[in-house]
Amino acid sequence: MTCRYCTGHHPIRIDAYPAGNPRASLVAAHRATTARAEAPGPVHVHYDQSTDTFAVIRTDTPEHA
């Protein structure tokens, strides 16, 4: 299933935290909050099943030439 926040944007992975850590989703959410304060642009957390991590993603709009 495609993420509605990433569709039509250019996702950039900021950080990732191993899902084996019980606090990983909380740490990822905190990092996303920090990233929102650092620079403008939408930031959210994905669970990446292929790497079993919670990834913090910034979705920048694609640049058109």
C-alpha cells in the first residue's frame, strides 16, 4: 500500500530505528518532531518491513525543470 504522504513527493530518509527495540516507535516519533522544528516540510514515520525499522521520512515536493 502506498503512503498517502509520500505519493507525488520525493521521500528523504532522515533516520531509522530498529523495530526490535520496544521504544523504537517512540524514539522515531520524537525524532520526527525534532526534524519538523529543524526545517520546513512534512515529516512522518514509516514502518519499513524490509529492514524491520521505523524510518523517519521527510517528503519534499519534487522539483520540476
